[in-house]
Amino acid sequence: MRIDCPCCGPRDHDEFAYGGDASRTMPDIADTGMERWFDHVFLRDNPRGPHREFWHHAHGCRQWLVVERDTVTHEIAHVAFARGEVSR
């Protein structure tokens, strides 16, 4: 799988570290509800098809990216900097 980094160009996925589901919203930091935090930290769906994910270019520019990837075919539809895409 190759990820087209906006800074570095196409790179092998081995240069990146998976950072989790980019479609989830973190509970408010002041929220003390243990069940909401437990769900956010430990419970994950295993989607089939298009999915938004965080990837960190750990062995490159060190940028956090949002990658739209099909979990069945691994085809990547879109890559963007995480700082501009989180609320998309």
C-alpha cells in the first residue's frame, strides 16, 4: 500500500504509523463519564469499505494525515493534512 503524502509524495505504508479512526469524536476533556471514555478508548468498529483514518508519517515529514481508504481493497481515495480535515 502506498500513501501519497502531501509533503513527500507517494511513500510505502511502512513509513507511516496508523493513528486510529478519524471519524470518531473525542468526548469533551471535562466529561467524567467513564462509560463514554471507555467506549472512545477501547471500542472500535471494524468497517468494511471506505473509511477515514489518521496516519502519522513517522519516517518522513512527521505530519499527521487523514487518509480515506477502502478497508477491503486498500485503495486510497484521498489524503490530506489532519489539521485541516478533522471536522470534515
